[in-house]
Amino acid sequence: MRVLSRCSQLAADVAVVGGGPAGLLLASLLAESGFKAVVLEEHRVVGEPPHCAGLVTPRCLRWALGLPLSGEYVQNAVRGARVYSPSGATEATVERPSVQAVVVDRPLLDRALLGVALSSGAEVLLRHRVRAIRRAGNQWLVDAGDVAVRSPVVVDAAGPRFLLARAVGARPPRMLRGALPAVQVELEGVRGMDPDFVEIYLGSRWAPGFFAWLIPTGDREARIGLAASRKPVLPLLKHLLARHPRLRSRVAGARERRLLAGVVLVSGPLSRTWGNGALLVGDAGGFTKPTTGGGLFVGAISSRAAARAIELAWSRGDLSSRSLSLYESLWRAAVGRELAKMRLARAVLRCLPDPVVEEAIGVLRSRPVRELLESSSDVDYQLSGVRAAAVARALALSLLT
Ligand SMILES: Cc1cc2nc3c(=O)[nH]c(=O)nc-3n(C[C@H](O)[C@H](O)[C@H](O)COP(=O)(O)OP(=O)(O)OC[C@H]3O[C@@H](n4cnc5c(N)ncnc54)[C@H](O)[C@@H]3O)c2cc1C
């Protein structure tokens, strides 16, 4: 980090707008390969304000984000999920003997990524809000008020604000359809919780168009939140806490530590994620799982693909949109099919009326379906492999008979 005098102009190879996980990871990878990468982040402290439940797989942490599993950002480890039907009367548990996901403190995780970016040689300018990004000859000019960065490549990593989407010819997701408002509270003093399990609450009366969650961060501490295809979401959260038959008595008297709001993206990557000297990574490119809105794993994949595409295009001396379209081939090869399947699954799940969901949870309790699910499910690759098809078939048949 460095202090800049007023109205400085900086030259960089790549300007990265946004110092979240996607931007910081990309900047680290580029800096490690010898690029001058400059990150512009609007906040004074990275990771603040938090906007995440912090549930990631060990694979995401270690392999995709390149961080150790033992960092101070890890708060808890879970090995399964309890899913509650809309009435709360039925509960299905999916579990495995080993750790399936870890719960992280997002601000600390983002700061760990900042540390890696800085030690790799990336430059990170905090308190620099990008106001405009425009083309100037064959360069980009990224205007952050007292600083302007001039670079042949610009990357939008600014989350669901979609600063560059239109410039590359993509349409940002529509609010309440592809982009859902979300709210989450951190509570201390939650009773009757098993810290090994996350909890999922289904039903249109609790979280229309999506679901509500409880992520344990300790024995009696949890993040409870929801996203929905209806606004406002804060009254929905209050209603969930006050009325849900499986939750209300357990949270009565719990202390509220922090309330946050955000946007959960569920429509998958934008129709175009690259342009002339420009790429979109992380939430800015729609890189989240359409089923759950989880974006850390897929966003990290997008950053890795972007770093590789920039390196190859640079080595060819061709940063045109045609040359950078390699980016899409790379991320598609890694997660394209999976995301397309999740998108389809979301389209189906979104339309299911509560009585069908109620019944489906009952079916999930049946041993053959549960065993199939437990042996095939994976938080990152949720719908991979033949077993996923077998689960879907078993579910469908049970619902039809
Ligand atoms: C309530 C909620 C719960 C979630 N839970 C999970 C979860 O459990 N697991 C999971 O994997 N994902 C989860 N997600 C999604 C996850 O938080 C995002 O996918 C992830 O943060 C995306 O990272 P990113 O780097 O692309 O964007 P961000 O984390 O949004 O980072 C973007 C950065 O850009 C900065 N910025 C924005 N505009 C500008 C500007 N004009 N100039 C400079 N800087 C700018 C912002 O300050 C921010 O630091 C959740 C999301 C929400 C809303």
C-alpha cells in the first residue's frame, strides 16, 4: 500500500477494480508472473463491511484461493446439513463423516488474501473508489478521483455493481430474478445447535424464491440469514427468527452482534465476461453457484482463468477481445457445465410450490435417496457425475409414486 499525492497518474499493466477475494487473488497471480497489477479498493479496510456467510469447502480455501486451512480466519468446520421443510415439521439430514466445509470470517479471509497480494508485489490502493472507467486510445483510464490508473488491461472485480458489464456487451442480472437481496445477522447465545451442521430453511413464507440459512460459527454463535425474490428482506428475517417453529425458541434472548445486507447472485456468469482489454471476474462477472449463490469458489476459478488468459494474450502481444476470449474457454472448461446444470436446477427449484417441497424433504429422508446424496454430493460440484442424475431420478420417481 502506498500514499499518493493528489491527482497522481499511475501506469500499470493491469488495473483491478475492487479488492475483494476475486480481485486480490487475480492481482497476486499476475504480480507473481511479473505483471504490474494495481488494485483499487474503495474501502479503508479490505473485507469491510462484511457481506458473506463464510461457508467454503476446504478445496476452495486451499486450492482455489491458495490459503492454508489453518488460518486464523477459520472459525468452524461442518460435515453436513439439516434441511427443514416449509412447515418445519420435516427435517432431512445429509452428512458425511469428514469435514465438508469450513466457516470463515470473511474480513479476516480477505485480509489474508491482501497479505498474499502485497507480498507477491501487487500494489493495492485503499480508499480509492473508482468513479469512471473509459477507453483512451489503446489503453484504459481508471479514474479514482485523486488517482487515475492507465493500463492496457482493466478487470472489473468490484462485485455486484457490474461496472464494466455494459461496456463488454453484457446485461447485468435483474434484481429479484438473477440478483436477490439478502440480509444476515450474527447472533450470540443460540441454543440447541450442533456446530457440525449448517441448517437450511425452505418455504415461501420464510424466504420466497430462495432459502434461509443458519451457519454455526461456534457452539452458541451463528450467522442466520436469507435471500429472497421479494423486498424488503429485513422483515422476512425478523419473521423467520420470531416465528419459525425450529428456530424461534432457540434464538429467543440471543444477542445480535452484527447485521449485514448484500446481494446474492443466482443467474450464473454473464452472457459475456470479456471485451477489448477488459475482463470481469468474481461477482462482477456473475461467477457464483446459481443454486446457493456461493461465489468464493467459482469467483476464484474466474480469477485463475483471467490470470492465465491475460498472460497468454500478453505473450502474443494481442489484448483484443478476440484474444482475451480465451478467458471464457478457460473458465468454461473448469466450471461451465457444472454452472449450467446448477442454473437449470435453480430454475426448477424456484418454481416448486411449498407442498411439493414439503414432500420432497420427506423423500430426502428415505435411506436410498439419502445414501445416494451423501455418497455423491459435493458443495462445489453439486451436480457432477452420474450419481447426481441417479439422485434426481430417485427423487422424481418418489414424488410421482
Ligand atoms: C449474505 C451473503 C452471504 C453469502 N455467503 C456466501 C458463502 O457462505 N459462501 C460463498 O462462497 N459465497 C457467499 N456469498 C457470496 C460471496 O460473498 C461473493 O460471491 C464474494 O464476496 C464475491 O467476491 P468478489 O471479490 O467478486 O466481490 P466482493 O467481495 O463484493 O468484492 C468487491 C470489492 O470491490 C469493492 N468495490 C466496489 N465498487 C468499487 C469501486 N467503484 N471502486 C473501488 N472498489 C470498489 C468493494 O468494496 C469490495 O471490496 C454470500 C453473499 C451474500 C450477500
